[in-house]
Amino acid sequence: MFKKSLVFAAVALCAASFSFVSCDKIKDLVKVEVPVTTEVEFTIPVITETGNTAFGTYDVSVDVNELIKSSNSEVSIENIKSARIQSCIVTAENNNAFPNDNFTALSSIKAEFASNVKSDFVEIANIATPPANGYEVDVPVNSDLEIKDYMSGTTFKYKVSGVATRTTTSEIKCKAKIKYLVKAGLD
């Protein structure tokens, strides 16, 4: 009798340990890495004096929850583990009438980020040296900055500024493409 009880206990213990391993494996399967890309169009106004220049604050609608669910319906924004910026590429429209009105008029460009759920702006990208290319700048990003608390919003807010080293004759129409990687999964 004692032997049967001992065998039954051993079988029950093995079954229980396998079920825990199986749950962990299932949780490992319910993970996603979702690329999120936003595009922001903005205009650098005519630069009339050198120094710090604010280019404005711009809103972009984005539904990160929908992007996550389209990758895996088992997870949502409540399951975000990490969100980090990957890149920020800013391009300027070529103005044939005033070809020198481009990024070479700036010694730095800075982008800050907030959302409708977390309104504190954080610096996500900054180039502190004069851009060599007047029409496209790969602005170095703060890829260590954890921004998962901002991702549950539906409106991302961008504040763009720079330091002007010379004046311009015309506005500079720009577009920034900002890429993030959002990781979500079950605990």
C-alpha cells in the first residue's frame, strides 16, 4: 500500500512539474516584437537670427494596441515589457529657388517625445554637430531610453528644435521618420 502511494505521489509530482514547464513555454510563445513607425511633417520657419530655434510641437495619431494585437491577439498594450526608439531620419524638401536653405543652416537638431497619457517630454534624438548632408540627417537616438509608459497613448507628440548658425531666405519643409521597437508578452 505504501509503495502504491509513493508511486502515485511521484507520478503526481512529475505531472505537476511538467505542467509548470508547459505554462512557461506557452508564455514564451506569447511574445511579440512590434515595429512602430511614425512620420511627422514639420516646417522650419524662415531663420532670421542665429541661436536656439523652436520648430514647433506636432501630434501624430497612432494605435499601438492595434499594432500589437495584429501581431498576436493574446497580448495588448497592458503587456508591453519594453519600448525603445530605433532611428530618427529627417529629410528636407529640396528648394530649388533657395538651395542653401537646408539643414546646413543648423548646428544641431533635437527631437523630444511625449504622448497623451504621459505629457512629460523626453529627448529621443539629438545631433549636436553640423549636418554634412543638407537634405537628409540620421539623427542619433537615445536607444537606452525606456518609453513603454508613453505607448498606451493614441497621440504621440513631438517637439522639434535646433540651433541656427545662419539665416535662411525661405521655410524648410521637413519630414521625420521615427522608428520604435515595442516588445510585449505574457508574464
